[in-house]
Amino acid sequence: MSLIASCHCGGTKIELPDTPTHAKECNCSFCFRTGAIWAYYPAGALKLLSTESQGMYSQSGMNLHYLCSRCGMQTWGDSPDWASMYNADGTPKEGDGNDDGNKDGNGMPTQRIHAVNLRLVDGLDLATVTIEQMDGRNNW
């Protein structure tokens, strides 16, 4: 059974490649306001079925937040893969030097990751998903 995330008006529909078992809920100034719970997938794994009313917002130019321009739902995101280099508390992962290919010379991840807002998946029981609380307000 495929899982489809859909905004309120149906203008954006995204097919998830599998049922998530883990997700993250962040309290940064953006995620806290939207109430999103994010499941992460490698770039290109999400199948965008319909994005007829898609808009994009980015405060920094690095983290791209996609939303429906008709109903306003926060649908998915595209960002550097911060978790490949940093722990949840913002500290660098042990042994993550510049020689492993995970980051460029400026400490930025070289790979991107996509996230989908699980609150938009009808019928998904969030109690079956382990949700990690992220302190993005203080650690990022």
C-alpha cells in the first residue's frame, strides 16, 4: 500500500517510498509554527504526483520549505543533509572530518535530503512512528 501525503485542498500530492518508522519534530522558529512532523528520505525518493499550486519559502537559501500556495499547508522540504554530519544536539559527529566526503571545505553537507510532513498522510497512525524531538531553536 502506497502512502500519499496531500495538502488540504489536494493541489499537492506526494507518494512516500515506504512507511516511515522514524520521524523528527523540530521546535525551530519555522517548524514549530507549522507543526510539521518530518520523515526523511534520500533526495529523489519522494514521488511528486501533483504540485500544481506549490510555492517555496527559504529564510536562508539552504533549507527549502515547499507549501501549497492555495491552502497554505507545509508539504515537504529539501535541505542539506545536516544529520550526516551533526548529532541532534548540534555537535559534530565523531570522526566527521573533511576527508570523508560528507562536507565541503566550509563545513556544509555535500548531500541533500528530502522531508515530507507526516501530518498530511491520511490514515497514518503516528503512534506507530518513533518521533524524535529536535531542539532546533537552541542547537542550530
